[in-house]
Amino acid sequence: MSQRARIEAGYLLRLLQRGDPVGMPHSRPMPVIGARCHELRIIDANKIWRIIYRVDRDAVVIADVFEKKTQKTPKPVINACKGRLRDYDAD
């Protein structure tokens, strides 16, 4: 991830931490992963990054960061995010 993309991601995550709404084109819901789950879209110079996150009452939980190469979120990413959030909730 380039420095510019990291700065954009940090800015958007800070907005989420403050409770500010972040909508399209930067964020979209991901109900296939779970309640309160969303996907941040970060456009880099020659790549498109995704940050899968969930907004909890006391935290923004990051489930995955990956380079998106297709229109659909890959099934292994969806399954990994579900598992990570399930493990997080169990702790």
C-alpha cells in the first residue's frame, strides 16, 4: 500500500472511530460477513485495496486488508473474516 493510500485509510478509519458515517464510494455494507460489517475501498496508484471491518460499540474491528482484483469479494476472504470475527467475539 502506498503512503497516500495508507493516509487515506487512516483518515477513513479515524472517522469511523469518532462515529462519523462513511458511506459510498468509500464504504459499503457487507452483510454476507455479518451485522455491522463493511468494506472500505482504497484506490491506490495501480491497485484497489479493501479493508473489511466491523463497527462495534467500543471499537472498529479490522477483519482483513487485501488487494481486490475482481468484482466479487473472494469466498476465502469472506470465510476468513467470518472466522476472525467469531474468534474475536469468543475472546
